[in-house]
Amino acid sequence: MSDIRMGVIGCGGRMGRMLLAEIAAAQGCELAGGTARPGSATIGADLGELAGIGRLGRAASNAAGELIGASDVVIEFSTPAATASHVALAAEQGIPVVIGTTGLSAAETEAVRTAARRIPVVWAANTSLGINLLLGLVEQVAARLGPDWDIEIMELHHRGKVDAPSGTALALGCAAAAGRGTTLDAVQQRGRDGITGARRDGDIGFAALRGGDAVGDHHVIFAGAGERLELTHRATNRAIYAKGAVRAARWVVDRPPGLYGMKEVLGL
């Protein structure tokens, strides 16, 4: 069986560089190439040097369409608007996609769902095994404890993260809402400032912290009368996300069209 050719869209970012290194080191995988946004200083740079693994003799480009066509699967960590464009290109060429981009608008989300009618798409706010186990636990706990327990979700990320709450925090909120038989849109409280009044029954609250080089901490707090249950995941190395994304890329090849998550990839 030939190696799976994996392309990296967004190879100039921190996650993109880790993905390059992970694919290059993974048995049964071949690095098809990498692209960066137009005008990026990384265009023309050797992919191996970007990844910190030595020269590979292959340069980063800005031709996403060409990379998609040369790949068996592409892994996409870029920006929301670019993600919507790239997944449409992949659907046109029939190439599976793994998406790790967060902060997509309603229109951009719909573009992903539209593409998933034609190709298999794994879309995950967080590709770590620990977080995906936590998602299942949060749903179970929310269902067991019932509406008398207040739910708050707090997350901490590095100072350069541009979206808040994090995609992972929102996914945890969706899991908690599902456990209660509702939707996050119906119960989310994403900002408190000034005289806000008492907490509304059934709300799921969020707090987003930004600072330093924090990779990603997520805390789900279930607060009841006289006791509190807290579930926490702390990421200390971004390599966990790259490993999970490559695992998802292996899994999604040859799957039927559809929108999948890490729950399916990991068999949870």
C-alpha cells in the first residue's frame, strides 16, 4: 500500500509547522506540500526548515488548489474565510479535508457543511485525545446532575489567539447543552460586565482569558448548592494537536462524504 500524501494548508503558522514535522516523521505518510497565505514571508521557504527538521527540498507555495490536487488528504489550519474557500476547492476536486480552524461565521460554517455533502470532512475544534474524552464526560455529567447545577466554562490561551471563547470551549458548551437536552444557542452567556443581575437559571457561562504563551487550558465547572465539580484539561505542548490531526487524516481517507468529528475518528 502506498503512503498517504498529506498536504498542509496554513504551513507557516505554529500548528502548520508542527504538522509538517509530524507528517514527515509518520510512517505511512508522505508530505505532499504546504501552502501559506498570499504575501506571507514563508512562501518559498523550505518546508523542512519551517518545521525545524532540516531541508526537504520542497518549498512552501500559495497555490492551495494545486496542493489539494496533489494530495490524498489535506489538513487545514488557516483563517475562517480561507477555510471556507479551501474546503470548496477540495470538494470540487474530491479530496478529503481535516479542518482545525476555529471562529467560523455562520456562512463559513455552511460552506463546510455544503462541502461535506460531496467529500468526507473531519472538523474538530480540538484534535487532542484528552479533550475529546472530556467532551463525552461533560455531556454525561450535565445529564446526570440536572438543571439545579450551574455550568461555567473557563479557558486560557496565549496572548496571540484572536477568537474568544475558544472553539474548544464552545464545543464543551455544546456537549453540556446536549446533556441537558437543549442547544448552546438557547442557553449561552458569553459576556458579563457591570450590573448584570442574578445568574439566569439554565445558563452556560463562558470566561475567556488571554496571556503569555499558554497552549490551552479548559475548565468546566458544575456548581451546586454546597458542592462543586470541576473537570479540567491542560495542554502543555501543541504537538498533541498535530498528532491528532494526522490521525484524523489517516482515518478520513476513503470514508464516504459527510461531516465527522474526532469522536468518530477515535471511536468514542
